[in-house]
Amino acid sequence: MKDLSIYFTQSEPVRFQSNQIGSYLSKIESDFSEIEKGSIVLFSVPEFRGSKKTSPDDSLRGIIDAFLKLETGINWHRKIYDLGEIRPGSTLQDTYFALTNVVEELIKHQVIPVVIGGSQDLFVAVHNGYKYSEQLINTCLIDYKFDLGEPAEEFDNESFVGHLLIQRPCILFNHAVIGLQAPYTSKTETDLCEKLHFDNIRLGDLVTDIRKAEPILRFSDVVSIDVRSIKGSETQLIDSLPNGFNGQQICQLAWYAGISDKLTSFGLYNIFELNKISMKLYAEVIWYFIEGIANRKGDFPVGTKRDYTKFTVLQDNGQREVVFYKSNKSDRWWLEVPYPPTPNSIYERHTLIPCGKEDYDLAANNILPDLWWRTYHKLF
């Protein structure tokens, strides 16, 4: 791995109690090329020029410090590194460049970055770190709105998704939003996402069953949390929304993201205010994400299907087959969408779609799941 230390300012060493995460941190003796394959790295990016907001009075560093004071999980066998913070460049574009290079180098060596932002337009730089692989990827926002904006406008933290859609080459196969709130969602944005066959789940649909979000998170390579999607009464911040996820729900979503074998980077963004409560909550979100990683089952179904039970549903009097796979390790389900096999196909990673048992039940009742149709239209 290249030495990435030129982009970072490292924090002063802090003493931790023997049972705290900070005491288990892996140390970098000389340069960042020592970071071990398969590990997890934490860093902040205090860059706010892509928004109309200012930085919080308290440093983003406080979130990492709060995390490091928590108890370590039982099965945390991966090494964890604290890289400090990426110094904002002379221009916003300089910061994007640095973050893209850092993310690219980390994921190339199977290291999982946990990014604490900064305004959410930084997500574009994280996304661009995946371009080297020349693969289509799936992105997911845990957010209260689409953040599409107008194509002709300069993008910022409220319109960065629209910029991703017009990039060429476009590396997005699927984009999802979890937690949409109707008062902040326009019909134009909803119609565009339906036309592109992207996934979205409204907040109200998750109140009764947060598990509906799990298949989408399992399908994602990159997950970004806009912390404003958390209910204001949970964070006790002035500039917050009355509705949103509670603390338990946002931690559950972070755990779902972590347990996904496909996911390779994670971040919290739009942190414009901080207090002791919100700092601790964001630290817990990171904790549950890493707890999810520690509980990964290694059951993303590529290659052999030996560890899966195959279910074939015949529909329309046997005219159509709908194929499902259920993991014998985790009891999770996948739906297969047929696509002609070709060498080096860019769609190879996207023909087995995470789903729920309810999708199998629909198929068994001669109803083709919407998930099958949306994926089929993206493949053909």
C-alpha cells in the first residue's frame, strides 16, 4: 500500500483504560503502508465548504475519541487504525482529490474506511475512489431526502447525487435512499428515481419493521449516513428535524451495513453541530457498524452455491421460473435475475439481489416481485 500520511494530521496520543477500544488500536510505526489488509481505519474530514453551513464548535475528532472510549466487542478480530484527519486543501477540489486517493488506495487493499465528515458532498469523492476498479457499484444513503438538485447547478451537500448521475463514465448500478420523509421529497425527484429503477424506502415504512432496510444495505458497496436523518429529540441539536430515526434504529441500520459482505466503506456526514449526546450517539453508530463487520457470515453467493438452498418457483403455469437462494449460514435470501453469462460482464456482481422472505412468498403466489422487475430493467 502507498504511504497516505501526506494527507493526514494525526492526533496527540491519548491514554485509554485496558478494556477500551483505544487500548486495542493497531499502531503505525513508520508510515501508512503498514496498514494490514482486511483492517478497519477511522478518520475525519473537517471540510464544510461544500455546504452553506459552518463547522461545529467542537472538533469532529471528538466523535472518534468518544468511540475509542467504548468497550471493544467480543469478536472484534480485525485490526483497527486511527488515521487522524485529512487536512482540508487550499481549495475544495484539493480536499476531494485527497479523499478520493485515500479511499481508492484503502479499498484496493481491502481496508474498510470509516469516514466522519464534513458536509455530505464529500460522498462524491468517496464514490470516485471506486472508479479504478472499472466495476459498477451500488451506493446507499441513509437520508431524509434524495439530494438530487438541478443538473445545471454546481453541486453541494444538497445536490451531490445528481452530479453522480451525470458523471461519465457512470459507475452506478443502483442507488438507494433509506428513510425518506415526504415533506422533503418532491414528485420530480421521486419520478426520476422510479424511472432509473433505484430503490428507496420511506421512514414511515421502517417504523414498524426496520428489517425492510436490510436487503438494500446488503446490496450496497458504499453507505453514507446524513446525521440529520436522526430525530432531533435524540441528538438534542438546534438545527435538526422533528422526525427521523431514533438512536436504536440508526444503530441497527449501521449494524446491517456492517454485516454486509459486499460493503467496503461507510461514513457519517453533515455534522454541523455537536454536543455530548450527539457525539456519543455517533460513536455508538460506528461501534455497531464494526460489530456488524465482526459478525459477517461470508455468505455473499458468488461462485459455488454449495452453502445455499435453491428454491425454484414456477409461475404462469410453468412458463416462467423465478429462482431464490437461501443461505444455510444466516437464513438470508437472494433473488436471481437471469442475465446471459458473458466473460468479464460488468453486471456479474448484480444478478443475485438480496431480498426478504416476503419476496419469495410473493413469487409463490404467482406475483413477480418489484425487485425482480427493477433489476431486470437495469440489466437490459
